[in-house]
Amino acid sequence: MGDFKAERAAIHGVLDKGRAASALVAIVSALFAMQAKAGAPTPLFASEASISISISAPWRDVVRLDPADEPLPGVLTIGGEDLDVTIGTRGKSRRRKEVCDFPPLRVTFADKPPQSSLFHKQKSLKLVSYCRKSSSHQQIVLREYAVYKLYNAVTPASFRARLANVAYVDAKSGKTDVERTGFFIEDLDDLADRVDAKKVERGSVPISMYARRDAARAAVFEYMISNIDWDMTAGPPGEDCCHNIRIVGATKTATSDLTPIPFDFDMSGVVDAPYWAAPPQVKVKSSTTRVYRGLCGHNAETRAAAADFRPLRPAFEAAIAEVPGLSASNRKKATNFLAGFFKATADDAAIEKNLIKKCR
């Protein structure tokens, strides 16, 4: 993880010297250098081009599964390649019938995909699937995919995502039930390999274990996208740390300089899903109302992180504009929503008012 930390420090040094347009070039160059020194991505996440696949499974039975249930057999087909898989469900809110007709999925490969396969080196993958069949819900999936691209623009220590046009084929009849675009999310171990780190699993994480700059960066990002559905120190009752945050460090047992990696952004204001609901501990009436949930102990790093985001605005807007299938109105809505963040962090006084004075 040493190269990752060194390059990260180099990026901050560049930003401390100036915030002009040239800083954006320096940031991008440093990020590319960082990625070159770390491990290469797996084949599936080495490109951003959309893929087309079909998955044959007993979908009527799959949608009734609880995440703890035994997954059901299926076949994932890409091109002329058939891969035996098992299909399980994930998540909580999106598995409720009043929220979604179809759950988020976990696709696990029965055998190691061959070296020639796009899925080579994959074992188990999260698939963000459709919630409901309407076109408006398809746009929700694409907006959430866009958020992953936004954090990719901030740091390599972020989950990569790959769009997939999926034909859901009924295993019994052989007929396609529906075709919808979803996306695969990179495995945490593969992400850790890319940034020369290791996955860290803990029941809880004292905030003192995190690299302060990394923790502040993640909190500022969550504020930018208006997401309050996360926690860096603990998970829901009965679950390991952390809620919608994964962790990497120098070793599997590291207890310092940890890096939090946010994921699961459908409850953010950028996505603005119709099933949004605020967690009970935060009193807010709309997904688009920004609430800063960073820690007061990280205020110095928060000031720097918020300023670091300013030169990335063109990269953020480009990431949104480049999402295939995202409608013009949704691109405009997402871009305009981000504009509110840049207004809220436009200068030191704005950062003080909207973030520092609202810290926890």
C-alpha cells in the first residue's frame, strides 16, 4: 500500500500549490501513475464499454429468496460462452415487495472462468439489477452507476462498475422475461489488489483507525451526492462493520491508516429513488437535502478535501454525460444537483458554514 499512500500524498501536494485548471491535469496524471504502480484490474473491469449477457435461472423462485437462503443454479451466457453460476439475493430495502419487484443479485461462478473469458478471475459478483420494469426505474439504475463513476474520478480506492445489458431468461420455458440494464460491482479483494492493499474485516472500527484524509474525503463525497445511508464505525445490528462502507489497509489485520470505500448509493440525492427513506437517526425530509455527517475531529482534513473536489468538477460532469442510456433530462438533473455542492463549498467561508459547523 506504500505506493498508493505516496501517490496520494503527491496529489495533495499538487493541490496545495494551486487550484487552477492545470491542477486537474496533474491530478489525472497522478491517478494514472498510481494505477500503473498498483495491480491491474481484472478483465471485466478493465473497460467501461457495456456488455450484453443473458442469465437463465428460475427467476420466480429467485425473487422469493432471502440472502441467507441457498442460492439457485443458473447459466450466464456471454457471446458463445456458457458459465454455470448460482444466483442469490442481496440487500434489505430493495427486497421488500412494496419497494421493488425484483431484488439485487449475487452471481457466483460454479467453476473458475477460463483465462479466455471476460469473467476470468471472478468468483462472486454483486449485480445491481432492475427494481421495477418501468423506464423511470431503469434511469435510477443508470444514475446509481454514474455515482460509482464519480468516486472513480476522486480516487482509485473506489469500486469499479461495469454496465451490463441483461436478458433474464426463465430456465423452465427458455423465454426471456425481460431485458434490462444493470451493472456488476468489482469485488473488494480485486479493488484492494489494484491499490496495493488488503481487505480489512472487523466487527467495528474506531474512527481513530482511519487515515484522516481518506475518511474526510469519503464523508465529503457522501455529502456531495447527498447520501446519509452509511456509517464508518459500525454496521447494522448483527452485522460486521461497516454500513455501506468497506475497508482496506496495509494488511488484513491493520489497525491504523485504514481507507474507507463507500458503496450502495441508491439512497443518495443524485439517484433520488422513489423508495428513499431517511435512517431514523437523521431528521431530513428529502433525499436531495444535503446533511454533512463527517466528524469534527477531521475538520482540518475536511477543509482540504472539500477544496480538492473543486478542480474535479469537469471530470464529474463528464462522468455523468458519458453514461450510456442516461436520458438528457436525467443528465441535466444530476449535473444541476452537483452544482449545489460546488456552491456549498465554493470557498473557505462556505465550507465553514455548510460542513465544518455541521460536523458530528
